[in-house]
Amino acid sequence: MIREVAGDILLTDAQALAHGLAPNDDFGTGLAHALRERWPGMYKDFRHYYQTARPKPGDLWTWGGAGGVRIINLFTQEPAPD
């Protein structure tokens, strides 16, 4: 079920968070930055995934962390040139 709520998304009791990003995102601003700060291992794993899988727009990558957190990263843009 999807429902609209207000407040800090990181405090949710939802089973998963969906997050849109460019394949080469540096997680430097907004929600991406908050995710990187809260779960630095996710960003490290994301960089490894990006380097090995070279995801394209429309792909997704799911990350699972301690405590059962799940982040679903939805690739939404063409990557900028490296």
C-alpha cells in the first residue's frame, strides 16, 4: 500500500524506501546526502555496484542494511561522462 505522509522520511517504519538518482550520483545533496550520512556503507556499496554493473536509466539496485532497512535506488537519468 502507498500512502502520503509528512515528516522525516528516515524515521519511517515502512519496509523500504525508494530513492531516485542518476547512475553516477555522488549523494552530495538532499535525501541522497541524508542516506549517505545515515548509512555510509550503502554509498560504498553503491559506488562498487556502479563501477561493476554500469546501470542504465530504468534499472534499480536494492540495498539492505542492519536492522532490516531496505533502500531501493531507482536510476532515473543518463549518467554524466566520467
